[in-house]
Amino acid sequence: VQLQASGGGLVQAGGSLRLSCAASGRTFSRYTMGWFRQAPGKEREFVAAISWDGDYRSVKGRFTISRDNAKSTLYLQMNSLKPEDTAVYYCAAGPTYLPTPSYEYAYWGQGTQVTVSS
């Protein structure tokens, strides 16, 4: 499956952004979809994941993950953004149920930059 993330940008602290990840290729609905992020000098970290039928796991209460299987699109609504949320955000697809380790995800998008100014 091919993934294309978009929606990043520059936003002031306290603002919101919605990231999107368009999928093509293999059947989107078969996969758990996840969001990760990587800040400069730091390891890639898990943000949220959602199963094909809508179960989800998130480590950021300010962020909401969702998906539209009919549109083969994954979303991440980010509210009350903070400067420490600045990172490149990646979407990913994997065959197992709501995994958090990055190695559980087989397919990755190219990333979209989110920058939060103070």
C-alpha cells in the first residue's frame, strides 16, 4: 500500500491542524493505520493507531485519530498544539491489531512537517 501524508504546516501554540494520509494500492480497510512523529535529534515515537473497524489507541489526549475506509484516508486531528509537538509526522499501515512499535508497521508515508511556534 502506498501512503501520502499531508496537512502539516506552521501553526501558533494553541492552534489546531488536521493531518491526512491518503492510501492507494492494497485494500486500505485491512490494515491498522497509525501515526508516528519524529522531532529533530529524537527517535520516532508512536502517536496513535486505529483498527479497520474503529478501535483506537492514542498517547496524546489532544489528538484524535480517525479513518474513512470508503475514501481510503486516515486523519489526525490535533488540537491545543504545543511547541513540543513540532516534528515530522508519518502515517503507517500494519497487519496487526493496534501495535505501538514502529517495526510492526509495514508501510510508511513520506512524512509531513508540523511546526508549532510559541
